[in-house]
Amino acid sequence: MRNLNNFYCYRFLTTIKTDSYASVRSFRLQDLLSQAPALRKVTINVEESTLSHQVQRAFGTKLRELVITGTNLQKILPDAFSGLSTHELTIRICNTMVNRFPDGLLRYLPDVRYLTLDLRNNQLTTMGPGVLAAVTRDGPDAYQTQHITGGVLLEDNPWNCSCELLWLGRWLRRWLRETFHVHMLSVEAALYVNAISRKARCAITGTNSSLAIVDLRWSDVDCEVVVNKATTGYNGMAFTPWVTLPGNKTPDVHRSFHPESPPRHDEEA
């Protein structure tokens, strides 16, 4: 590719696959992408170790699929996707070395009404509730699921079945229930969606066994943690650690919700 600026004339380009060209000083990925307002699918191989500013405010409203890859990529900042204003979008972050996503990953996507997340084939072992939290007027809400209408694909990651992942199992079960109810799926479609949701599995510590994350419950993990007042705050949202009490006592169900909002009941712990 002798002259990267040649892409600027492709006003009707709908698909592009490019590297971030970290070693080319004069190359600005944002400039390239912003000059192609008709883009519908963009695949970017990120050569840097961190995704931060590279694609901020770079896309038009016609974008439908953004694919982020890169074997050097280890970290994604919460504002990496700021400026995306399309109403329907699939974000794929695949084939990277990312082992944890930041809280507020969806903070800058309030205009995306139909969102699908594909987080397959990374190095994820756990995930906090703030990663998938919905953006609401009252602040982030980790309880909602229908802001990610297309669901979350999580397979092909080295997940560990742990207390930190219990919330995700509950979130996936709630997403399934609400999806079946809202969209009135046919039997065939419901079976397909259910099968897809069970592909993401976590390894059970000390065994050679694994379990579908959507099936992960209290009885599957050993969470001997001292209960204290420590919580992880995220923009006003209190996250209480998932714990079990000594003596196999049944713990209260801890959920993540805005402190000013009343706690809501779910189907099972």
C-alpha cells in the first residue's frame, strides 16, 4: 500500500479491513475512516497493546459491524468506542490478548439501540458487572439486559468458575428469559438461542470439568470470603462481592444496582 491517502476518495466504500499501522507516524486511522461515511463493516487489526483513541469518533451512522482484532492487543480503555452513533451495531473483539474488559465498556454507546457483543477467543478469565452495565438516566445499571438485544458471545475464553462470575450466569439467564418473552421466538429459534448461550464454559477449579456459565450457581463454586463493607464503586453503582458464609449458610442474594434504586428480585441465586 504505497499511499494510504488514496482511500480518502472512496466515498461509497462499505467494507474495509486495515491495520492500525502503529509504526507509520503520518497515518491516522481516524482520518481514514472518517472519510468513508458509507462504511458498514470495518475490521481493524490493532498493532498497539492498548485500544484508546484509534477509532474514536471515526465512523458514520451507517456502520453496522466493527471488528477489533490483534495479537498484541492487551487492554481496551472505557472510552475507546466513544463517538459511535449508529442505532444498530455488532462489536466483535476477537483474537486478542485481552484478559479483562473495563467497567463502563458500553458507557459511550447510549445511541446504539440494537447491540450485539462478540467477545470470543480472547484471554478472558473473569468479568465484572460494570462491563455490561446499561447506561441510564440514573447512572449505570448492571441489572438490565435488553440494551444488548443481540446478546453476548463469550466462548473460547479461559473462563474460571468463580464467585466473580456468578453475576454473569444470572445475567445470561435473565437475558434468555427476557429475550424469549419480548421477541416471542419460535420453538426452533428458542432452541438455537439457548444452545448458543451454553457454548461459553468455565473451568471448575481443581477438576478437569467445565460448566456452561449460564448454569453457574452458588453450589458450583467455593466462595469462602469474609463479608465486609468493601464494595467496588463505579459511577455511583455499588458492587457487593459475591460471597458465601461460613458453615454453608444461605447468603443474601447480592445484586448490583444504583444505590438510590430499590433492589429487584430475580429467579434464583
